[in-house]
Amino acid sequence: MHADRPTRYRDVFASGEFRALYVGSVLSWVGDYAARAAVTAMVYQHTGSPAASAAAFAVSFAPWLLGGSVLVAVAERYPYRSVMVWCDVARTAGMAVLAVVGASLGLPALFALLLLCALFAPPFEAARSATMPQILDRERYVAGVGLMLATAPPAQVIGYVAGAAISDIEPRLALALNAVTFVLSAALVRFGVRWREPALRPERRSGLLRETGDGFRLVFTNPARRALVLLVFAASLFAVVPEGLGAVWAEHRADEVGRAWAQAMIMGAVPAGMVLGALAAGRLLRPSWRRHAVRPLALATPLVLVPTIIDPPIVVAAALALAAGFSVGALVPVVNGEFVQTLPSAYRARAFGVVSAGLQVLQGFAVLAAGALAQRADLPLVVGLWSLGGVLLTGALLAAWPSPATFAEAQARAADRADEATGEAAALRAEPTVRSEPARLDQSPRLEPSA
């Protein structure tokens, strides 16, 4: 494979382990979203309460706020393949119970069972993210992450449509379908992904809380890792707002194309843009271009939404939201590829868990904050000013961007197996913060290939 040509998807699918992980993930996504649609329908049918139905949907996000990072630290102690398989088995059992007796359970018991099933999502997703760099080399990894990112939104749509259609007949059938998809995912991972030693060996364990804290320290005390993560966090604060407030925007511009079409255009634009951006990053960008694209893509995410301040027609607003989704969709796999090169292998699951939890919290905060502001001013004005603030925030992050040497040092430390074997946790807690000189916007980190 030529060192500096765009990676082809057949290069990615050449890995049998990736094929198993990819197909298993897609099946789980479709089944999971079908179950979400079914559970909300089932709760609403039995209670007639919109609030109870919304709460049933929101339960799936709770684990990231209720100790998800600790659960990820548990996952680091066991082989990633085993973690994924047992998480799928546990969720299979939970969904099977819901399919059989869910309709007869009271709301507290139903929500408790849903939460129990959802608690296995953070360790599964972290283990999957940590497995990806083990089965794909550096150049194929970016394309693989982009492919996963591009597949998730269509799987979400298919799952919601299937769940809603099946719920018209019997919601419990959708829950049974989800149980079957988890069984298939467990089988694919068990027989398609190679067993590997646990990332955190027994002699290096220091207690769950300390190990969880090490994950946060790993991400935020190192200048290179912190810069990459904060850039993705900043982008997520702004790209999600049009999607999260699509119904409000549709009401504002319902006279143009009708409320339903307006809402569909706004809410669908960001995910559609993310699919296109993820595919473009993985398939079209040459490896040597990717590092140069990180900062322009991050700045473009809020910048393209600033024109909403003049309240453009709904078609234009949707196009701007599509552009924002494209920018963040291309940004995430590229940053992911850079980020993983700076991570010691024993910390990958915890680091990805920290980032996932942060994204969940920040996206929820952004939608709630913009929604509160829209109570006092027109939504397009709010989104435009919110995005202008994003340009300033991203500009500040880019002004303090670490030097290429800082990224090279972080990558070298991650690749140093000797340091890792002698106890990365102790070194991490004593690791001094490296002071880096701000980089000009025409500079790009130049990282050497990892060992």
C-alpha cells in the first residue's frame, strides 16, 4: 500500500477482525435504536405520559453520568474481547427479560432494568474503541473510524424506523430483536476478534477510583492530548445545536416548507453532513494532509453557522447545518487517529471513556443552554451568536496549540514499552506539565510513525 495515498475501504475490510467488529457494531446499533423506539412506545401506551416516555429514552444516556468512567476502568482490567462479549451477553439477558415481562413491570422496575442494560454500554464502547488501533495500522485506523462514524447515523435511522414499525404490532418484538442482535454481535466478536492480554495487568492495578483518575489525568495533563480533546469538545458544543433545536427552528420557519419538512431538514442536516465528512476524511484525505486539516476543520465547525444570525431561509439554514456536520464529521476521525498515537495501550479504553463521557455531557449542556437563550430571543440569532462565541473559543484554543515537538514527545512516550511496563500510572501522577510554545496557524504537528 502506497504510503501517502488515500486509504481504500477494501484495505480496511481486508482485516477479518475489523469485519467482525464492524458488522457486530452495526447489528447492535440497529437493534439498540429499535429497542429505544419500542420502549418509549411501550411506556407511552401504558402511561399516556409524554414525560415518562421521554424519561425511558433518556435512561440510555444516564450511565455516562452515573459512573461510566469507573465502568470503563473495570473494562481495562480484562481482555477487550471478553469485555465486549460479556457486555453483549448481559444486554441480551436484560432485553430478553424486558421482551417477556416488560409490559407488566411498574415504571420503577422498568427503568431500573433499562438502566442496568445501559450500564454495559460504556465498557463495551470503550473496549471496542481500544481494540480498533490493535487491529488496524495507523493509516487504516483513520479510515476505519471514519467508516464507523459514517455508518452510525444510517443505523440509527434504520433502527428507529424498524422499532416504530414493529411497535405498531407489538413493542416486545422490537426488544426481542435487540436481544438477537446482541447475541449475533457477541458471536461475531468472540469468533472473529483475536484474544489479547488485558491492557492493565494485575500487578499494575491500583484500585478502581485511582485508575479512573489516572484516565482523566492522562487525557488532561498532557498538552498534546489535552489540545486534541478540547478541540473536539469545542466543535461538539456548536455542531449539535441546530440538530437539538430543530423542532423550535421548524416552528419559526414553518411557513416556508411546512413544519414537518423544516424539522426534518434541520435535524437531518447535521448527521448527513457528519456521514459525508467522515467518509471524506477516511477515503479522500491523504495521510500527509490529515494533520494539516485538523485546525481548519475545527474552526470551520462554528464559523459556518455564524450566518444564521441573519435568519436565512430554512434551506440555507439546513445547508449551513450540513456544512457544520461535515466539518465535525471529518474532524473526529482525524483527531482520533492523532489522539490514539499519544496513548499508552494500557490507557486506551479509559481515555476513550473520558472523551465519550465529556461529549455526552457537553452536547446536552449546549442544547439546554441554547434552548434557554432561545426563550428570550429568536433562535437564529441565538445560534448565530452562540457560534460566534465558538469561533472565539476555537481561535483561543488554536492560538495555544502545542508545538510539533510536543506531539512527537507524547507519541514517543506512548510507544515506549519499557516505561509502560514499569508502571505508567506512577509516572503519570508525577508527570510534569510540558510548557509548549503557541504554534502559528500555518504550522502543523509532524508526528513520526509509531513503532
